[in-house]
Amino acid sequence: MKSHWAEKLNNKSIEIGVLTVDLDGTLLRSDMLFESFWSAVGRDWRSPLRAVANLIRGKAALKEYLSQVADIDVATLPYDAGVIERIQEWRARGGRTALVTATDQKIADRIAEHLQLFDEVHGSDGTTNLKGTAKAKFLTDRFGAQGFVYMGDSSADLPVWKAAGHAIPVNASVALRAQVDRLGVPVDPLMTLSPTLSPYLKALRPHQWLKNVLVFLPVLAAHQLTGAALFQSLLAFIAFSLVASSVYVLNDLLDLKMDRAHPRKRNRPFASGSIPIAHGTWMASGILVCGIALSLLLGKEFGLAMLAYYLITFAYSVNLKRRAIVDICVLAGLYTLRIVAGGAAAGIPLSVWLLAFSTFFFFALAAVKRQAELVDMAERGKLDASGRGYHVDDLPIISMMAIGSGYVSVLIMALYVNSPAVVELYSAPAVLWGICFVLLYWISRIVMLTHRGHMHDDPVIFAAKDKISLLCLLVILTFAIAGAVV
């Protein structure tokens, strides 16, 4: 069936000539300036400082620098299928096409070579930023006034549309569309996206907030279930969730290339282009400010814990996650840090037993997470874990690390049951032995499921959805309550 656009072409409502196409936000559901910036940061944390130095020489110089240091896989970028279809229809009827973008020429050339849709490619050259009035002048000089059709998406394209013979605003807002209509140029809008808040909520990963329940553990372990302590723990949970979401957004921006190469992660909002990367940049900073502001209400110690959490996760995102074993240690430490922060928020001293148990238990879960990734890699025939410091041959060792650390955590629980400290909190300490047996079973089962390829990317999220894991949690809580009240 012919599209409305194709019918216009057949009826010659639009004169076949040169179709000029913008890249950022039009052909591409992303922005190459932000793409290259975050790619550069992911490769070298010092890149922002060098970017600022180049920005002093102008935006075109900044783009040229970023194009040299960024690692962009043009084959996996989120192209707009609707825009590509219009370009193909234009070419099928004998029209010429040109990619004209403010993106640096080197990246524009690579994209054009990959798509094979354009007769000409023009981008910024390190001196001239081919955008707005500069782009309008360039196109007018090359094709003549009203001698081209232009596809764009932002208010920066208004001078170009004014000089064009026909305007094609892509996914334009109502306000922008009104501005284009006032130019007096024939307009044929193209809508390929339906605006929705769902991708923004998904980018915050609210399902991951489950991990932040650990801030309640010090209150529960110390049996101090007062209203004040629980309220402070609730505030700590909210603050941690905000800061953690900021980190998740930042991590997604840094991992764009790796996520797009992954069969499931490529559907994440930023990797798929559901959310403009520019929005993600402001999301990460805005949510962080809110989380830190709330943290300050809970005292200096909690604020320092939150600062440590953010700095460690930032270091993990830009460097430590690529280092074998170090990444597992860091993940385990971040889990334990949540418990430390919960104790600081409620003003409860942490026992050595709790810290020792959490360190080994969460080291096991972090190892399981890496084990799951390596099992997935093996099934897909990939030898190296992209962006990680592991090889598929490391799988047996990672599995042993998970089992060994998990069993040590059970041993610590068993020693705690027989310690003098437990008598102060539990009237029937012997009942707590049941927790040890349940943990022994659960850890063994989780490692076995991961070995068979049945594990979610994150074992905590898997456990929250797994009926047997939830049953194990219920049994553990039953033993804990029975030990306290019997």
C-alpha cells in the first residue's frame, strides 16, 4: 500500500530534487554530540576536562575532538525507521539525497557509508559548526534558494526551513510546528514517535530500588522497631533510591555501545533512542541533587555514606567494572554500604557479625551476576565479555567464587548463632539454625540455576520474582521471629 508521502510524490505535489536530511533527532534518535561525549568519558574519565579546553575554540572544535576520542559503533545506532523509509521513497523516484548535519564530518561520513542512502555528506569541519543560519547559508549557496527539501526536528532548523522549498519537520512539538507553519513554506510533517513518560520511568529502574531495602536491616537486626528509627530508615531508602537512579542513568549513558550489542539491554531507553541522550544528562544531575539534598536531613554520617556510594559507583562505571575481581569486590562493597548507611540514618551501631555476613553474602551474589553474564556469553558464542575483564574460560573459577563466598556467609551465620551476642536479642537462639540450612539451600540453588543459564542479569531481581526464593525468605523470617518470641 502506498504511503501518503509516496502519493504526494506521484502527484508531483512535491517537486523531485534534493532531499537534505538532518542527523541528530531526525535520521537518528539520538544526538552525536552527547553520544561522543559519553563515549569519551567512558574510555577516559579525564575527557570532560579536555572537552572544555576544546570548547574554548568553538563548538565545531569540540565536536572534532570528541570524534577523535569516542568509540562509536555506527551499525548499532538507533536510526529512525520512518525517516529512512521516506529517504528510500525519495530515491526510488529519482531524487537526490544529502546528509547535512552539525555532527563532525568524520562521523557523518561513517554513518552515510553504513546506510548507503546519500549522494552527498556534509558535516562540521572543526571550524564551522554546520547548524542553524550556517547550515541555511551553506544549503542556499549549494542548491539555491528554495532549491532543496529539508528534514529537521528542532527550532535550530527554522532558518533552514525558511530557505527551503519544502519543510519536513520530524516529530515536531505543537509549538515548533506552529513556528514552521508561520514561515510560509509548504510543510509535510512526519511523526514516528508517540511521546510518553514510560521510558523515563523505566530509565530510573525502580525495580532496582529493591536493593535499597537493606537500609532497614540495621533496625531489624537490632530489634529497634521504633517509629523514629523506621521513619529515618524510610527517608534513607528514598534518598538511596534517588541517588541510585542517578547512577543507573549515568551508567546507561556510559554503556551505550555495550548495551546496543546486547540482545536484551539494547532495548533500554537510551540505547534504543526512546529518550534523547540530552535528557539523560539532565536527569542524572537533577535526580542526584534531590537525593543529596534529602541525605543532608539525615546527618553528616549518612551524607558521607551517600557521597562514598556515588563516588564509588562513578569509579565503577568509568573504570572499575572493566577490572576482573575488582568489580565483584566493589559490587559487594556497595551492597554492604547500604547497610552501613541504614545504621547511620537510624543511629544504630553495626555489629561485626552483620558486616562480616553481608560482605561474604553479597560477594557471592556479585559473583553470580558475573557468572550469569559469562553463561550468556558462552551460549551466544562470544569469548570475551564486552567491556569486562573476563573470558568465557573464567566461568568455572567465577562459579567457585560464588559458591565459596556464599558458604562462608552461612558459616558466619552459624558462628553468630552460637555467640554470646545472640542471647541478648533472641530468647531461643537454637531456632536460628534453621536460617543457616535455608541459606545453604538457596545459595546452592541460585548457583545451579545460573550454571544452567536460567538466571536474570541481576540475582536480586531474580529472587524477587522467583517463588521458591520468596518462600525461602518467608521461612527465614519465620525462624527469626520464632527465635525472638519463643
